[in-house]
Amino acid sequence: MLSVDIDPVTVAAVSGVTVEDTLTELDEAVAIAAVLPGFRFAHDLVRDSLMLDLAPTDRARIHLRAAEHFEARDGHPAQIAHHRLAALPLGDPLAASRAAAAAAEESLRQFAYEDAARLFDQALSALGRPDGELLIGKAVAQYLANDIPLAQRTSEQAAELARRTSDPVTLARAALVMPEQADPIWLRTIKPWCEQALAELPAEDSVLRSRLLAMRAVIEVTDYAADEAMRTSSAALAMAERLDDPTTLIEALRAHKHAHSGPAGAEVRLELGRRAVALTVRAGDAAACWGHLWRYDAFMQLGRVHEAEGELDLCERVATRLNWQLVRWHLCLGRAAIAQGQGRFADADAQLDRASRLADRGDNPHAHAGTEITRAYYTAASSNQVGDAVAAIVRGFGSSLMTRFTLAGLYSLIGDLDRARAQFDTWPPIAEAQVQEWYRLSVYGGYAQVGAALGDTVACAGAYERLLPYAALHMTTGSNAVITGGSVHFYLGLAAACCGRTSVAADHFRAANTSNAAAGLVPHIAQGHFQLALVLPRAEALAHAREAHAIAVRLGMSRLSARTQELLTSYV
């Protein structure tokens, strides 16, 4: 009943007899083979049948005595919680709830997130009423177990309770359950919680206030308020530095990273990632994971792909100690981005399959959408097929402008110019495009790519002007880089060629090939050779067309292979 292994001291305490008498009884049990030498039940059936012979009240009384015995001996929290909960309704429900909560906290420290969520739920049941502290603990455990919808619902229950009881602390903590979840739908949900909590909490420095400011900054980036996000994240970071609380510092660094997620902020993000990694000793392994992932994103945008891959390796070494599916999902998508960019398409697909399984293992719709959109792009880039891309993109971005940006880009990528134009015609002029900072470079690249495919010189001129300051970068998002479009010089070349500046375009395509070669981005080198073949005089163009065709055939890039073959045929 207590355990498979029989501890004579515990049995004596629970039974109310001496240890000597207990040992005598155990010797008799060994003699009839009910108990093995060393005091272990011969079979679980023996233990179970003994338990069933007891009346429910007697079983509850034994559990209660066992709990009290283990509490007196500073037993394991899970052991105490088990007996306290099994004793109910005997014993103190509050003590049972506290024991379950203590066991849940221990499970969190051991990365047993599903166990922690179950124990917090049992603590709530034992208490018999809603409790903000327990609801927050349960939501955190569900989030770490990657069950995002459940974590959101539990957070909403905690927020509702906090508002009903005028408790700004619990309201703040409900808003902060998922600091890494930048899902716009969720951020819209928690935005009023953040604002109310900030208004009602004391104005002086505090951990909660700094964390709320950090979350507000992330929300402001998502709401296109880049300047406000920069000010808010700076205030959050300054407060966190004054408080010198490592967990608070990590969240403030994350917010500052989001505020600097535009193309001008890559070097800043490298430094913020370094600071996060340096906090590992004080803040735990999660700090190292996020720091390495932020540095991966920055290195990818800087075109330093080999260093980006090194950051993923460092992150993975730490992540193996954590049972955190979200980090492993990011790792899979990062490795997929590098594999796809380097033309290792089968490896990229395998990493995406792993990412899909991680999203399935919990219940993370945001992760599902991100994986599906990435796969849609990969499919279009490598096989000239859109496949389920439209449905995936709509699920991921909804009716936002990013849906129309992404679809137009995919259609132009596979040469479906009619559908590309239908989407492109809904785009605002580039000067009026309202996008989050982390998408800014990709959106400018989209105006160049789609504008060039459709012969829109106005769009291409605007894109060229905005891309030129970032010519040394690579075309990735500034956060969660799951796709690399190679050197920005390539998109400058597209825009210049569309505007009739062929010699400028050729210079950009050559620079793109040099940068992409240093990064090992072979498919993008092929694209650069193809574009050079289109803008150079025929005598020079032939060698570039041949090189593009050879790479395309070798890698299985069907559309580029067909286009280069057509071009080579025209030279005959």
C-alpha cells in the first residue's frame, strides 16, 4: 500500500506498533513467501489484495498517518502529496493542497511538466475553490508541456479571478505565463491585463513591473509601434538591471531583442544573446537556450551561416538537459533553414517532420502554423509546387497583410504571375506598408522579388532605396529565422534590373554570389548565376547559364532547371 519496498520504520509508524514487532511480522511474511527477503512484496497482487481487504476509512487513515510520518522526516514532496491526497476526506484539505503544490513545484524543477500540471490540478481540487497562485502554476506547467490552448484557458481563469477579486499581482502573473509566446492573437488577449496591472501596481521598481513592461514592449512591436517598443523595452531593461534579478533580466533582454528585430538591429541582437548566455549560471539553462537562439537569428541575418549553425549546436547541448519541446521545435526549424538554404532539401524536410511531431506532441497551434508555412515555402522553392501553401498561410496569418505578402511571394516564386499579381495589387505602396520590425527586411525583399517578376518599376525603385542600407545582410526575419533568402544583394539586383539599371544589377548579383558562396547557400548561388545570365551580354551570359543549370539539375530545383535549359536552348 505504501510502496513495493517495505520500510519497517514507516510500517511501524503507520501501524502504531514498535519496529521490533514489525520486523517479527515481516519475518513471518517472508516465511510464507508473501514477502521476499529484504522486505519487498513478492508480487504487486499481494500488496493490492491486502489493500482491498481494508475498509476505505482504514485506507484513508493509513495514508494520513503515512503523510504525517514522511512530513516529520522531511520526505519527498511527491510522496507526501500522494498520501495527503489519498487520505482525503480525512486530514486537512488545505494541507493536502499545499502538499500537492509543493510536489508540483518539485516536478517543475525536474522538468516533469505534465506531472506538475496534474499535481497543480489536484491541489486545486483538494482546496475546493479557485486560487490564483495554483492556477498560475498550472498554466505555467501546461505551457512548458507545450499544451498552449490549455495554458491559455488556465491563464484566462486566473485573470478572471484576479479581476473579480481586484488582485493586480495575479492579473500580472496571468499575463506573464508565456513570455516567449509571440502569437499576435494571444498578445491581443493579454494586452488589457498588462495595462490594468501596470496601472494598479505600485509605481516603484519591482520584478512584476519590469516583466510587464517587457511584455508591453513585445506587444508594441506586434502592434507596429516600433518607437514605443524601443522606449518601453529600454525602460524594462534598465529596471531589470537595477533589480539584478536574473529571470527578470532575461525577459527584459528578450523584449529589447524584439524591439531591435529590424534589419538595423542584428549586431545588437548578437550582444543581447551573449548577455543571456552569460546569465545561465544565475538564471538556468533556459537562458542559454534563448541566448543561443537569438544569436542564431542574428548570425543568419548577417549572412554568417556557419556561425549560426554553431549557435544551434551550443543550444542543443543545453536543451538536452531540458524537457522543453518549444526549444527543440526552434532548433528543428533553425536546422531546416540552414539545410534548405544550402540545398540539402531532404535534410530540411526531415527537420520539418521533427518540428511537426513536436507541435503534435503537445498542442501548439502557433507552432503548427509556423511549421506549415515554412514547409509551404520550401515546397515552392524546391519543387515548383504550392501544395497546401494557401491553406497553411491563411491559418498562420489569418486575414493580415502578411498573408497577401506571403502568397504573392510564393506565386511569383513558382512563376504563377496571374495569382501573384492578384495578391500584389492588394499591397499598399511600400512607403505605407505597416509591418512588424522582424518582418521589415523580408517585406522589402518581397516588393523587390514580386515587383521584378511583374515588371513594377515603382515598387522596385522603392524596394531598392530601402534595401540598399542593408546590402551586407541576408534576407531573413529578425526573429525566429526559419527561411533564408540569401544575400540582400540579390534582391537589389532584381530591383535594379527591373528599373533598367543592368550594370548595377550585375554588380549586385556578383556580390550576392560571393556572399552566398561564403555562407554555403548553393541554391542561391544558382539563382545568382541565372540572373547574371539574364542581364549580361550573351558572350558572358552563357557560362553563368551553364553553371546555374548544372546546380539546378544536381539539386533537383525543377523550375530553375527548366528556365536555364530554355535559356541555353535559346543560345543555340
